[in-house]
Amino acid sequence: MMNLKSTKKNIKGKQKNLGTVYSEYNTLSVAKLKMFKRNFVLYSVTLWMLLLIIVCLLMQHSMLPQIKLTVVYGKSMAEITRRKKLEYYLNETKPVNFEKFDNHFGNPDGCYIIPNIVHFIRFTSEPISYTDMICYLAALKNQKPDLLLIHHDGTANFSGKYWETIENNPEFDDVIELRYMEKPHEIFGRTIDKSWGEEYVNDIARLLILMEYGGFFLDKDVYLVRALDNFRRYEFVVGMNGRHIDNRVLIAHKTARLLPLWLGVYNADINQHERFLNSIVRPTELINSHLEMVHIVKHDLKMEKGHDIFTINVCWKEWCDWPYVLYVNYSNQLERWNFIKNKMNKSDMIWNFPEYNNIDESNVVLYNNAFRDMALHIHNPTRFTLLSYCYKYY
């Protein structure tokens, strides 16, 4: 009996020991689980903070826009998208019969017939300037085109910080396309003399471009204030500047009847002294004799106020209410300023603060004129150190 009792006590003691061990094991497991959860949350928060810091550093150094889209067979998705748009506009757009078309009221059903393509020409090796960038960005942001084509002859210099600002913007990655175009060297079998100037070549090239694609042609100095969609219902649209047409903005369908007739104007005897005659006067006479083929805009496409855009201490706030386009001819303004500086005291601070021959994103805020507001409205740099300029100029 004693052995049986002692055996039972031993069993009970072992059971108590096992229960104690089991409870201690549970307590230890719960503690480890709590520690694991706490460490997991801590590690997760730390990892997300590190990722956030890396993203901020990439954005600060403008590395994110350079990340390319998914590549398919060596081409980015953006490039494939641009190619598909071009193929559609070149090959699949339905031809329009303009024989009895009313250019006074436009397409009777109100639908657009002119493609939303913006064209620029760049037959120069000069790098993209600050004003060039502003005009390109204004067309991209305000018109929101399906495509923006920059036609070049292979000599154009698409490099530098201003071109990178345009190219590395992911918003326009599938919109901007560089299109090679051989510079016109002859017209109707006659060689174009180099002495006639680049303007003469550009006048011919813009007609050839519109005959191939259609859309909006803009000179590189044209600042688009707002979209030109209201004119996409017509066959051909041109603005009037006084008694003559203004060819700095042309809007046309690629099969517009006036385009080949306008190109035929250059079949006349031309020389370097007749550019205004062939590019402005004769096309004006042609349009006046074929008013049924064109929609003339007498006021809304006029690009005046060029003087007020750059005049210092003349804050022309009404620029944003201007109908459609403004002409930012910065080179002409430089000639005017240089003429005035030669007549005045060159030590006058107004001509040295800031430097008139170098408007860029770093000093444009110091100009008290309309161009400053126009430029910052389109492209406002995120980093600007005013103290460095105060030290420089004072």
C-alpha cells in the first residue's frame, strides 16, 4: 500500500511539474510572439522610411523621369504608342471631300476634322534655348496634342538642360516625336539659294509638312495661351495681321485645297529680295481670290503686344486673357535693348540687373514684365536661391 501511495504522489508531482513547464512554455511563446510582432512593425516602418528617402532623393536629382517604360522588343511603350498614332494619322484617316465645304461655319456636325498634331521646325544646330523650351511646353500643356512633331534635318542639337526638361517629362513621353525631314533645297526644279535665308526654307517646309500630316504649325517663337481646338472644324485656318496674312500659325487638314495652290506661289521667279512678296503678299492675294477655301481669323490669331511682353516694369497682366497666341521673339527684343543701351548710360543698373542677354530659369523671376509671368506659368523651377543673386548684383 505504501508503494502504491508513493507511486501516486510521484505521478501527481510529475503532473504538476509538466503543468508548470507547459505554462512556462506558453508564457515564453506569447512573449516571443509579441516580440516578433513588435520587431516586424519596427522593421516594416524602417523599410518604408528608407524607400521614401530614396524616392525623395531620386526626385530631387531628377532621376525618376529618366526611368523608361516597359521595353517590348527593344522599343519603349511610349515609342510604340507614338508610332501607332502616326500610322493612324498618315494611313487610316478618312479623306474629306472639301468641294462644297463651308469654311465660314465649319463642319456642320461640329466634329473635328483637323488632327490634334502640333508641328515645329528646327533646321539649326543651335541648342534649345530657354524661350524655345517655354514655347514647346506651352504648346504641350495648353493644346494637349496627340502628337508634337519636331521636324529636323539631322543637324539639330537636341541636348542640354532645356531639352532634357522637355524630354524627361513623363507626361509627354508618348507625345513628342523627332521626325527627320530633308531640308528643301529646290522648289519646282529650281535650286533654293542659301543667301535667301532659313526663313525662306521654313516657309516652304511648313506647307509640305501640313500637306503630309495636317494639324497645327507653329513658329518656334509662338507662345500658345490656350488650345486651338475651336479651329479644328475648318478646312484651312489662317490669321490676318493688318492687310496681310500671318503664316506663323497655320491650321489645316492635309488635303486642304489651298495648300497646293499656296505652294504653287513659289513657282514664280524669286530671289532673296522677294521673300516678303512670295511668303506674305502673294499668299494674301491667293487667299482673297479663294475665300471659300479658307477660314480667316482677323483678330484672335493676331500676335501683337510683343513689346509689352518684354518691357521692364510693364506688368501686362492681361496676357492670360489674350485669345490664343503670343509672339515671343526674344532675338528682336535683344536688338532693341542693345540699340537703347547704346543711347543710354551703360552703367545704369536697369541694364545690368539682371543681365538682358541671358534670360533663363534662374533669373527670370527678377524680370518685372509679362514674359516672367508667362514663363513661370508654364515652367516654375522648384529651387531658386535669391540670396546668391542679391550678392551678385548688389
